[in-house]
Amino acid sequence: MSIKNWFLLSFFALLKLQTPFLLNKAYSFHRDELLYLALGKHLDFGFLEVPPMIALFASFIQNTIGESLWAIHLVSGLAGMTLVILTGMIASQMGGKTFAILFAGFIVIFSPAFLRIHTLFQPVGWDVLGWTWLIYLWIRHIKTQQGRYLVGMGAIAGIFFLNKYSIVFCVIAILIATLFSKERQWLLNKKLWLGVGIGLLIVLPNLIWQAFHNFPVFHHMEELSVTQLKNINPVDFIIDQFLMHLPITWIWMLGFTGLLKSKTLQPFRTIAVFFVVVILMLFFLHGKSYYTLGAFPVMLAAGSIAIERLTQNRTFLRVPAVVIPIMLILPLLPFSIPILSPEKLTEYAATFTEKTGEESFNRWEDGKIHALPQDFADMLGWKQIAKLAAKAYYEIPVEERKNTIILAENYGQAGAIDFYAKEFNLPQVYSFSSSYLLWLPQKFTAKKVIFINDRIHQDISKTVGKQTLIGEIKDTYSRQNGNKVWLLENLSKDYYELYENAIKEEKAFLTE
């Protein structure tokens, strides 16, 4: 690529970097972000729900630039910025000239799905980058047949395995696609197996951690299947593949068609097979719609090349190709990034649905349509929970506070307490949810409990002498709406037994 192309791609990348900083002030941290920040304070080679990389990011940020919202989101912005450049590089390697290279990087900015994942501090944005980097090296190998790219693929797969286990789907799809191509002979290349060895060496600490904890990743997948994946409608999964990138869907479709028919893209036809394998694999495994996101940047790069070829004698047609994504993203922007307040977004969503009949942007993992996108509803109410917990804590006599803990029903609530603990001088938080389970003490000695949930379980009610409702979250836009905070006192012997039995029961999958 020329210096000019590098410069312009970098400019688009900087535009993309602005995405995380467009949030409306009404929103705070996402529930998952609060969990990942907590993981950063308990570094380990693995966790119950994710590999260790997100915790490393969280720890680095917390110990360098702080825990502000912009600092946390900067990491995801950097992943998005790199994706812009890498997509342009893929277009260059596939034979694209200046327009295709720049257009490929440019259109990444206008995918609603990419806007969302590069706004939030989550592993998904880095997962997409990992897939794209792996595919870039694959393309380099297809072009040059140089074994060093196979070694690089192994290393990248290993590194990004430590970010999100779903990189395995990318690896499997590449292997299956290669088996059905003339390139299958490279599966016997010694450099490939060197790459595999390097990749395994990179992931080994996490695999050992998994082994010592009875591979909790499988328990997590089973739990995910029961609580979330069962609600996924196969038809919605297919429709979402088109809706997730709506302003630029036509571009990836052109790319897929070009890979099948274009002579220019013929050497990379295997990538079209890879794409189909990814979609079918995740369709039959009942994966969430966004699990496929990593397969799309290469399709956008191929689509950019197709447009460049189709308009080489009619370059004036490139103007609408650039303008259309910009025009189409504008009405979808409020669903992609929380730029509108909850009140305004609710009104906007109602008007949008009335005019277009489309309401899937507000579909939650329970399969139902709600007032706000789920991610946005998960960014509200956390500080209010911490304030109610603080109110409960300061109602306790000073001399008794040292024997008080906070018990949160889910990791979002626990993460909120952890995050705001310094500001409100809160005691330690316990939770049986997600990786908080790993940090629970085997014995329970507290005399008073500040309990956070939407209800008190009957078995708890029977074992406490006094329960005082301190307050309730009343925010219809928040997913935490209805969460209550109680102060539990006069704990009976049965309460302590209940806790110890719950520990044994909840941790059983780690030893069975």
C-alpha cells in the first residue's frame, strides 16, 4: 500500500476511534463491563465465563489511566480503529486498488453492529479483530504460499483464544473450507504444525486452569444454552445477519457474490466457503446472531473490490456508493450507540417502528421486544443500587459495620458495588453469580447482610429475624428496574448453614 493510502486509512481509523465517546450522559457502565473491571482486580489464568485477556486489559487500565468511562471504552475504540486498517489491508491483499482499499476501511465505520461492539468494553470487539487478523494471514498464505504465515496464524489463534473462545469457530471454518479446496495440501505443512504448537503453548496456562477447575467453560456454555440460546429463533438469526450491517449489507453481499464469480477474486474463493461454514455452523449450534461478526470484514473487503471493478469505467457511481452508507446509518445510529437519552430513544423507537415496521433492534436475549436495546438498558441503574446499599450500610451502628457484608444476586449488582465501593466506603460484596463464585469464602461469619435482588427467597426469609426494605430501583428504562435492597439482621444458625450448603451446591461443578 502507498503512503497516501496508509495516511487516509489512518484518518478513517481515527474517526472510528471517536465511537466510544459519543455516549449520552444518561448512561453509565454496562453490567458486563462492571464484571470485567472486577476480574481485573482478581487476575488469574482463567475465569468461569471468559478467558483472562479482558481481565488483563481491565487491570492495566485501572492501574494506569483510571476507571473513568472514557478510559474503559478507549480499549474497545482501539480494537475498532485497528479493524478499519486491517480491513483495508485485506482489500489490498485481495487485489484492490486505492478506492477498494479506502472504501473497505471507510465502510467498517458504518456497520451498526461494529459501532456497538466498539463502544462497549467487552471481548467481542477484540474477537472480531482476532478473526480478521487470522483471515488476513490466511489470505497472505494463499497469495504467497509462505509457511511463516501459517506460523503467524497459530500464534494469532492462540493469543485471541485468550480473549474469547469463539475464535475456535473461525479456526474450524478455515480448516473445513480448506479441505474442500485445492489448498488442502498445506494442512500437512510443517510450518502449520509449528504454528499449532505455538498456539497451544500460548493457551496452555488457560487450559491448565480449566483442567484444575473441571473445565467450567462447558458448564458456562450449558448454562448459556438453557438461559439464553434456547430463546434464539433460527429465522431471527438469519434475518439478523442482514440487519446487523444494514447500511452496508449490500456491500458484503456483493463481496460474497464476487468471491464466487469474479476472476479477480477467484484465488480467494475458499473464503466464500468459509463464510457459509461459519453461518451454518452457528445456525445449527443456536449461536447468538453476533457470533458471526468476525466473518464479515473480509466480505466487506471483497465487496469493496467488486464495487471498484464494477465502477472502473463509471467512477461517478462511486459517489453514491460512499453516500448511501452515510445516509442509511443516520436513522439507525440511535440503536447502534446510546446517543439519545432513554426517554428520547423510546419515543424515537416507537416512531421508527410505526414507519418501518421494524422492531428487532430492541429484541432482548429473552426473545421479547422491549423499550430500549438490551445493552442500553444494561447501562442504567448501577449507581442507584450502590447508593441504596450505602444507605443501608450507614443505618447500621458504626461498631457493627465491620461484621457486615453485601450479598448481590447477580454479577451486575456485585460489580456495581465493587466499582462504587471506594466512593461510598462500602463493605465487601459477595455473589454466587459468574466468577464472583470463585472468590466466595467457604465459611460465612458476618452478623448483618445487605441483600440486593428483586425479591427475598423464602428460604432466606425463614432464617433471618429481621428484614428491612431500604429502597427499590424505579427506572422503567433500566434492566435493574425493581431491584430492591434489604438489610437483614438477627441471622439464625440456619442462615449460616444455608450459605455453606449453597456454596457446596453452586461450586459442585468445579470438582465433579
